[in-house]
Amino acid sequence: MTFLVSKVVMICQGFPLDDFVDGLLDAESQATVVAHLRECPACATLVETLDETRDLLRQAQPIVASPQFERRLETRLRWENLGRDGLKLLALGLAAVAALLRLLLARRGSGGTSAASALQEAPEEVL
């Protein structure tokens, strides 16, 4: 079946068979596709298959997830969100450390206090 679909796509490009099956074409386009289907057995078979498949899908019952699946999905999503939030917090922490080191090195380089004494003098909020 896959080969047939591939062959149809390669040979009969430009025919909106999905839209034809769904009834979305205007009268002129519909007439063009109908004329093509009379001449092309591969496309006619494909349209028949699409029509049958869509009928089966319309008759199918909706799939309801089990409570266990929903819990596992919620847990996984929470972990993924925590991972993203954790990376943001790590980046913020690294930026704060880099800023503190820059401040300490700037003080040391300007003839001010040593890095150790600057760290001791740093306000509590920074530490």
C-alpha cells in the first residue's frame, strides 16, 4: 500500500485527493478530479481507501487515558519543568558568582584590598 501511495504522488501530482474525499473542493476542481479518477485506477483506488479509512476513523471510539497514564504524564511534565527551572536558577547563580568574582578582582587590581579581605567586607545580601 505504501508503494501505491508513493507511486500516485509521483505520477499524479497536483490532484487534491484529500480535499476531494473531504468534500472541500469547488465544483470545477471536483469535476477535474472526477475526470481524473475515471482515467487513473491508482488514484481511484487511493480515493476509495481514503474514504474507507476516514469512515472507520469517524466510527472509532475516543481513547481515554488511564488514571495511571495521566499520573505518569503529569509527573514527567513536572520533572521536565523543574529541569528547565533548575537550569535558569543555575545560570542566575553562575551569573551572580561571576559578578562577585569580577568585583573582587577589580578591587584587588585597583590596589584596594585583597580578594580575601574584600570577601570578608562584602555585604551579607551578596553572600
